[in-house]
Amino acid sequence: MQRKSKSVYPDNWPEIAHLVKEEAGWKCIRCGQDHDISAGYMLTVHHLDLDPQNNEWWNLVALCQRCHLSIQARVVMERPFMFDHSKWFQPYVAGYYAKQNGYPTDKEFVMANLEMLLNFGKPQIEVSAGGPSTSA
């Protein structure tokens, strides 16, 4: 199923995207590849929740086009995750969990409370007389 943006980009999107790329050092956050168009690596900015109006830091990821296509097709923020999050993804998804659970979403709070916030994404194990069961 193809995933599409939920709204339109703000008028200042070029400036926002440029700042995100600057903060990433003009490298893909996922694979570390430099922005190098001649080698086939163009740096882009992806909205993890597919909402171009949501320009919070945790929703904007600098990715090369290759990683962008892979992530856009596979990462659905609203869906429970079966496995531990990749190191590069942890701060972003923790920001998402903070928002979903009523916590501050500023980067300082999220990074200081990373482990606590990441626990929101882990399946909850319930123990009953018949043994453990998973609820998500």
C-alpha cells in the first residue's frame, strides 16, 4: 500500500528542510552517507508521520533518497513496533511517544527521558494464572 502525505507543505518548507539537513551535517541520519548527488545520494527530509504541517524536530529526519524510500514504505508511527528501535530512530520515535502520552516533546526532555519514553513502544506483558500474554 502506498503511503501519501496527509496535508500540504508550509510556505517556508525549503528553509525548514535546509535547517534539518544542516543539523544532520548534510549526512543521512540512517546510513551516514554524505549528500553527494554525483554518487547518487541526494539528502532529503522525511516527515515520519507523513504530515508536512507537523514540523516538530522528532518528525523531521534527514535521509538520503534510498533510505527515505525504504523508511517511508516501512515505518508507520501509529503502528506498534515488534522489535527494538534502531539507534538512529530512537530519539525520533521517543519524541512521538512523548507527544502521544502527553509529555513535553522538546529535544532536551526527550533525550533526558529516552528510555522511559521508549518503553511506551514496547509490548506490555501481562502475567495471568495461565502464563504470560502480550497485549499491544
